[in-house]
Amino acid sequence: MSNNQEPAPSAPAATAVSAAPASTPAPAPVAPAAPVENLIHVEGVLDIDTARGGNGILLDVTRMGKRRPTDPFVPKELIPRFQLKTGQLVGASAFPADN
């Protein structure tokens, strides 16, 4: 007899499947959070205008604190909620202004 005989193909191994106990409910699938469109990152030094109602704006550090119309607006309600102070460096996510 020759040694050129190929071995017979083996059957695939059976895998054991364990079932969870009937009293344990299956966890609900978690849906990924939907991406928010048009969300931008803003950052700047907070300037609170107490003479005009207490609203603030974020001044661009690279422009040496000069105001411009495109500076991000900070509503006065957010200032006490997050204990913000004039001169703090603030970074946040924001929606761009509607044009």
C-alpha cells in the first residue's frame, strides 16, 4: 500500500450552545445616537456685557479681544447655570446662526 492516500474529510465539530435562563430577559439593543448636523465647535474668552442685560460673547484670542459680528453669543441664562465669569476660556458645541 502507498502512503499517498488522503485522509478522509472529517465532519465539522459541533459547537455547544448555551441558552440563557428563561427568567433573564434579553437586553434591548442600544441604538447609536444620531449625528447632529451643522454642529460646530466654538471657543473663546468670555466677555459678559452687564450694561446690556448680562449676555455674553466669546472673543477670539487671536484677534486680541476685538469684537466682531461673528463672535459666538452666550445667553445670560447659561452664565449662572455654569458659573461662568468674565475672562474665562470657554469651549462648547454650538449650532451656527440661521442666515
